[in-house]
Amino acid sequence: MPPLVESLSHFFGRVEILARGLENERRAAELALARGRPLEARDLARTILASLPGSPIGLALWADAAEDAGIDHEAAAALTELARFVPWRADVWLRLGRARTRTEDNRAREALERAADAPEEREAARLALLDLADLDLASGDPARAVRWLDRIPTAAPLATAAADNAAPHDAEVALRRAESALALGDTEAAGRLAASIDTGRPDGRGALIHARLSMAAGESARAFDLAMRAFILEARGASETLSALVASCRDAVLVDRARRVVAASGNIEEPAWAAAFAFAEGRTADARAALARGLTAGDPGAAAALLRLATEARDLDALHALAARDPGRLPEDLRTLREGAVLAAEGRDRAALDRLDRVGGEPSAWAAELGRAIVRRWVPGEGTAAWPDLLEELRRTARALDRIDLVSRIEALAVERERPLRAAVVGEFNAGKSTFLNALLGVDVAPTGVLPTTATMHWVSWAPDPFARVVVRGAPDRVVPHEGLKAALKALATEGARVDRVFIYAPIERLKRVEILDTPGFNAPDPDHIAAARQAFDEAHVAIWLLDASGPMKETERRVLSEIKDLGVPVQILLNKADRLAPKDLEVVLDHVRGSLEATGIGSYTPPLAFSARLSLKGRLGDADALGASGWAAVESLLSEHVVDRSAELRERALRRKAARIAVELSELAAARAAEDRAAMATAREKAESLLAAAARLRREKRALAETIERAVDPARRTLSTDLRPLGEINDERTRQDPGLVAYVQERFVSRLTDPVVQEIARAAGTSAPSRAVSAVRAVLMGAIAAFESPAERVDRPMGRVLEAAIEAFAGALATEADVGRPAAPFAAVEQRAAMVRDAFSG
């Protein structure tokens, strides 16, 4: 900025200087400043002030000289005194604010705000607003910094993208907006703004922004180069960023480069750097110990370094160490994260997840990582999953998404956990499935034959007494004894009834551990039966596929096997009707089946076996010779060893398969809802930015706009004059005695002026007027009427100040509207939790 004395000399003149014979001192002081001799100029300025105390020119010379000499406390003193003479000069307040900032005077903000409120000196006001944003960024309040920046007019829409040809001041605003976005954890917004930010800025701030963006993108080498440049240029925050990069780096070459740079700066022995290099070398305990020593020794940077490195390295032990020694240094988000980690360590996983959901900002990624680790523990590679936690998490997500149908499916899984293993007997129609089931039970109970009425699903379960329950569509269930089941089904078929399912109960010990589903054939004539057979795969934990040995692996069977292989249900292949083939032919058929299974890519749970269900049933009913020839012994052994004895494992696999499908569906639903949230937030953000820009524009042009509005509302004031004529002469005494009169005057004044004033302000702002803006303007007009001493004044008195207050109130209402109009993102956390469960099953 140009020297103050140049502009003030033209304003004040030199009459007093000449009258006191101080012109030579003034000239000499200005010459000394021009030649870079500020201390000489300072002495000459003080000589002038000794003879002429309070001289604005003398104070300006003293301020210029003290600034050039770096004597900030004298510059602040001179500018404080000078501001009393020229309180309207934004450049004086700006320099005073900067001098106070350098001397750490807490009155710096006050001076900068005075400079920022002088819109007629736009450049000084802009610089003051930039400085105010810098102060808030330095104090850790990026949200407030953004508000200062919102008041700066820009030539390009920085909120969406910084144009390549943006004006220099746009780049300054973009720089601070990007810094604010990074501080708020919004790397996407910072990335959009980075296009107009030069990495070669001499203050290093541009390099630091790009370093942090590269760091977030995983571009370590570029991040290192930029962070080291920012560190060498002593950019605020560069040390923290570089040390964080060092701590998380495992590239020895990059770490060595950073070590040389830090050593050259003389900071290598500081606890923060000792810890960073220890982290880089894998000496985590040494890093924590170094920072703990720094904390104990009262090193002011140790707590910040421990916090920073704990965050960047995601080291919970470091976070716990900081909480134990200096808990006040933990920001709220990290405090919440630590609470979640403690809950998880105590085994209170669901409470931990709920706490981690509340973590925002930069630590949110760390919180998500902790959450994923918790949920992954629920689905171990071996053994039983933590089903109570998993099912409750699925229920929570389904309820949040208002999917009651999925809640019902989840509840079905909870019931399924307590039930025996479920084995489905499947195959084509007339493959001998019911005969196999009767052989398995040792009782001739399941209906056999080719009648369509027998082609329905039979569910065989344990009960202390033998009976069957027939579920008939649109009619009461039929309960019959085992021996009456076939006759009952035949009678229902004759009546044309639709049998949905048959439940067969028997006091057979094996059924306490395994329930059997006897399914219709895939080539049954009734499409409902085909659908029921396919449903069996979804309900079963294991499937036993019966092939007809006389014609196995037909094209229809290969097609169905190919369709179901992605379901993940273990399928055991058995060849029935082996008694129809000679041993040599049977071996050929078995080789053919093995080759076909390999071609389908599905395989068999254990190698395929051949047997005869017909002979097995005869044997189970007492024919020893038939039993010996049936091959049932091998089937029985397979079922005992690989199905019944492994029922817990098979049930676990099925439960995981079904829960995983629900988890995927919930994750997709949550992602869609979260995308809708993000779209709504983007729309709201654009609207908010527009409102804030309009508010800033109104504040900048408040004075000129008030003059325009006053002329525009003149017709309304003339109408108000007509409204007051019936009242006649109004004096103070009459006003005091007639409250209704006062109310009438107030009501007419406010009602006549509110709408035209609001409309004119809204037109100038380029936006509609929200209801709170109308209310704000109305409140200003209500307050203003009390300041007018007579009804005549309400009609004729200039309203400039009132209108300026109304414009300010309107702008404030727009800013409030921008804040409250931003929707939350309730499904972001739901999406994240749903993805955790989905990934736990897939991982």
C-alpha cells in the first residue's frame, strides 16, 4: 500500500507544518522513507510531533517509518492516534489492524472490522476482510472465516469453479476458501477452488493447499515436494502437514529428504519431529514416548503434534495418551471417536458404532475405519457370526429405510437360527424324490407317483406324534394321520383344491437335527410347482439333487444347475434307480455325471453316489436283501457324516448367504437415498451461496441503494399522507390521550411502506424475499416510527438511515435463510453402516 503521508498531505495540506517552520523536516522525512532509511524518517517525524502534537502529517510519517523499520508497537501507537483524526479512512484502520495483529494486540479485530465496514474504499475493505478471514483461520474457526469472505465481491463464481482467467483478488479469496474447506474436511470443494491457486506463491500457502489435496488423493511424492516448499517458506500449518506426511510415509528416500530439510531449519530435535520420524521408521512406541516427554516438559507443540500424528497415523494409543495428559486438547469429534473406540474395546460394539456415527470432519474417515473393523469381527472367517449384533444392525437399517418387508425377512433369519438344518430334496419330476424321502424316514408316508397333486412341497419335521398337516389355498388346513395322507391328497385333487404345502411330522430322532423339504420336480406340469421347487433352494441349507441314472444330466438339468450355482447352496448329487443298470454301465454314467458337473462349474458337495431309492425303502421296511443291494449304506454314511454332523456349519453358511443378500439390497437402497440427500444438499448449497452473495451485495451497496429506494417509495409515502389527513392536527397531548390514534398511524406507516421497501431490496438483491426478510424489514420500520416526532415527519422526513437499517436487516435475514435452509444428510450414516455390513459378508 502507498505511504499514508502521500494521501494525507493532499487532504490536510501543510499550513501548520509551514507555520511552525517544519517543512524541511517533513521533506527530509519523506526523502528518508523513499531512500529506505526508516529510522532517520522516524526521528524526523517525532521532531515534527514534538513541535506540533497530534499533527496528522506527523503521525502519518511516524506510522510509515515505524512500519518500514519493523517497530510494530510504535506503528500501532501512531495509527491509533491518527485514526482519531480520520476515522473514515479505511486504509488507516487496515494498517492499524495489521500492526495490532503483529503485536498480538487483541484489538486487531476491532480495527479490521472498522476498515471492512467502509465500502466506499473497496480495496482497503477487501484487504481487511481477507485479514479477518486469516485471523479466524489461524484461530481454528473456518466457518466464521467463510462468512468474512462472503462479503467480498468476486468477478468469478468461486463456489463452483475458479476460472483460469480469474482476477488476482479472486485467487486470494479462492485461497482462503480452499483453506477453510480443508479445515472443514471438504476436500471436494477445496479441489474445485485449487485451479486458481498458484503453488509458487512466495508465502507458501498455495503450495500447502495443493500438498494437502495431493495427500488426500494418495499422491505422496507430490504432496512431499509441495509440503517441503511450504515448510521452507514458513507457511502456517506447513510443519504440521509435512510431519504428518513423514509419520505416515514408508518411502525411505522421501523421509530422508524431509529429514535434511527439517535439520536445516534447526527443528529436528523438537518432539513433534522426533515423533514423526519415529513413526516413519515403525518405532510407534518411541514416537509416543517422545511426544509424552514433550508434554511433561511443557512443550507447547507436543500436545498439538501428538494430536496431529495420532490423527494422521490413526493411532488410538497416541490418542489415549493425549487424553490422559491433556484432554482439553481433544476436539469434540476426536473425543467422540475415542469414546467409540473405548466402547468397542469393552465389547459394547453397537454403542460404539452409534458413537462413531456422530464423528464428523476429518476424523470421520478414521471413525468409519473403526466401524468397519467392528462389523468385520461379527463375521469371522471360521465359526459362528455374531448374529444378534448382525441381525439387529440389519433391522436398524431396514427400519431407517422404511422397508418393513425386509424387516420380516430379517426376523425370519432370527427364527431360522433356532431351527434344525433344512435339507431340500430336489430334481426333476418323477426322479424318485418322495421314495427317497420315505427311505430316509423309514416310513412309507410321502406320496409317490406322477399325479400332479403329489407335485407339491412336503416339509418333514420332528414332532412327538406322527401326523400330517395339509395347507389348502382358501380353505382350512387338513390334519390327518400318516396313513391317511395319500388318500387325503387324492381326495383334494378330485375336489380341485389347490394344495400349497404339506407338513409331515414324525417322532424320528434324525428330524431333531435335520428338516427335509421334498420338492416338486423342475419339469412339473404346474408352473406354481416349478416356482415352489426353486423356492426350496432359497429356504434350504443344503440340497440333495436326485438324478435318474437311466438318463442323467439332461439339458434341462444342466440349465437349472447353471442357474442355481450362484445361489451358493451346497448341492449333493445322488443317482437314483441304479438298480436298472449293470455295474459297468453305472460306472460309465457316473463318469458322465462327473464330467457334466465339472462343465457346469457347480460340482457336488461330496462325490456323486449311485443308489436305488426303491430298494432302499424296501430295505428300510424290513427287506434285508433289498437293503444290501440298494447302496443305501453309502448314502446313509454320507448324510450322517457330511450333513447331520456338519449341520451347524451348513446352517451358518446358509444364514450368511441369506443375510448377505439382504445386506446388499439394504446397501443399494441406502446408497440411493444418500445420493438423493447429496443432490438436495448440493441444490441447497447453491441456493445458500446465492443468498449469501446477495446479502454481501446489499451490504456493499447499502448507502447508494437506500437513496434509490427512497425515491422509489415516494408514491407510497404520498399515499400515507392521504391516510393521515382525516386525523387533522395531531399534537403530543392528543397522541398521549388516544392510544388508538398512535396505533392507526403506526399501522398505516408500516403497511404502506413494508411491501414497496421489500420489493425494491429484493429487486436489488436479485432474489425473492423470504418471509423472515419481510418480518425483519417490518420490524425495522416499526422501530423507526418511534423516532419520528410528528405524523408530518413520517411523510416528509428523509429515510436514508431507516432504509439502510432495513437493507441490513434484509441481508441478515438472507444469511440466516442460507444457514437454516441447508438440509441434513440423514442417510449418509445409514449408507455407511449398510456398506459396513455388506462388506463384512463379502470380505
